[in-house]
Amino acid sequence: MIRWMLSLQLLTLINTIDATLFGQRFYESTLNSRLSLANNHIKNLLVPFNVTRTPGSTESLKVQNFIEDHFENLENDWLFEPNQFFSNGFNFTNMVFTLGHNASSYLVLAAHYDSKLVPPGFIGAIDSAASCSILLYIAEFIDNFYTEFQSVEQTSFLTESTGLKIVFFDGEEAINEWSVDDSIYGAKNLAALWEEDGTLPKLESLILLDLLGSVEDVKVPSYFARSSTEYQMLLAIEAENQNILPYKHTLFDNLDKRFQDYDGILIEDDHLPFLAYGIPVLHLIPVPFPSCWHTLNDTFDNLDEPKIQNWALLLCEFLSLRMRMSLRDPF
């Protein structure tokens, strides 16, 4: 019932989207310093991921510290819950950051921060350094939203009704060769933990980012009927603001319905354990995969800065709509 009401509210919101970016002032003051491939600004959120990030490595720990420091420097009280575990000879650490500790429901945004062990030296710029930097930018935007755009009473209500969890998965990549048992270590562990502690029933949906930001012209279709409304919201935000977005073309393939028509799993990723528990998933991953996928060519040289910035802006606008919807019509 709650999910049906949410979908109805989102459909109503689609018709109210106009060519005005809610966070325009924030984007103007932060975008080119935070999500830049060339600007080594002290607050750059992209460049620190330009390293290997294999599970349990020194480089992985440095990236973990960078992510944690980012949230510690935000204004609001983000709860950090590291989820550490050992599997298949490796130490893994999921990083979960929550705004709205006592919320009745949560929207989850996620990406994996680990990189492949093989081939040695693999960076994983699209897989998924760019997506992680987008999540950090979104966190800063939402933190600013809470601080500046809402009154104290509204902010308090918002954190009690709809909270936000931002998750950085470790161990998405296989240790040896991809299989059911050798992949998505972090997602499987966290989903099981959330089932045990009662978090899963509180999840409205999971938005998973992967393989975003390639220079190639690859687009994201809608994979699941249960998240088609959220997909259409992103599409509408993009369409209404195309002329003022950094990247002037669409990131979506709204005509590709083959995944919704197929009753099965075609793309294996961190969403699978949550999908198995019945959590609605909005999977933001392009098809076909960029040609540099799982090769040493997956470097920052093959990233497209305007596309990365577009994804950040679209998701920030989407979240601002969702949060404002909760303020107007809680459920």
C-alpha cells in the first residue's frame, strides 16, 4: 500500500517538473571544483578515486578514509556504520552513511568502490570510481538541502519520516572468476545483515550506480517495472533542463523495454540480494557496457566529465523532489 501511494505521488510530481534546477546556486558554486577531471581543487571528489582499490589493500584503506572524512566534514549528523567481514581470504568493508537515524523509511543510493584484482593495476574509472564521486556530491547536496533550504521543524520531520542511506559496497568484483559464490560479497553481506536487524522492511527502494561516465555513447534503459516511475522522473528532469545541463544529450534509452519484458536476471550486480528480498531497484547502468569494461583501458582518460556532472545533477534534483514530497504529503 505504501509503495502504491509513493508511485502515485511520484507520477503526480512528474507533471510538475519544470525547467528550473532546484539546486542551481549550489551547483554553480561547487560542480566544477568537486566533479572535475582537471581541477585539483582540495575538495575534488573524483581524483582521489584514481587509484587501485582492491579489497584489504592500503589503497583501499586510503579511499575509505577519504570517503569517511567527506561525511565527517558535512554539517549534519550522518551516522557512519562500517560493515566489516572476512570472506574468501579477504577483508571487506562496506561503508554505510545514514541521514535520519530514526526515520520510518529509507531511500538507498549505492555504488561499489572496490576495483578488480586482475589485471594488476586496474583502476576502474567507470567501474565504479565515477559513481562513487557522484554519491559523495549527492551527500553534500542533501546535507546542504537540510541545512539551508528547510526550517528546523521541517528538517526534524523529514529525518523522522524519510531518511537517506548512501552505501559504498566493497567486494563487488570477483576474486578469481565471476560466479554466484565469487562476486558481490559486500551486497550479500549487507542484505543479510539488514534482514537480521530489521532494516530491509524500511527500504523504499535501492538506486544502484555502476559503469557511469564513459566517453562512449552508451545509455541507460529502464530495467524493472517497479522502478519505472523513478526512471521516468529522471528522464523528465533531464528533458526539461537539457539546455542548461553540462552534457547536452540524453543519458537514457527510454525505448529499450527488453529488460522489463524479460522475466529474469540479465545483468548481475550489487542489486541482486536486495531484489531477492523484494526491494524495488532502480539500476543505473548502461547497455552495452563501455568497451573499456574490465580492461586496463578503464582509466580516467576514458571518463566524460559533463556526463558525470549530469548524473550528479539529475540525481540531486530527483532527491530534492522526493524529500520535498515527503514534507508536503507524508505517508
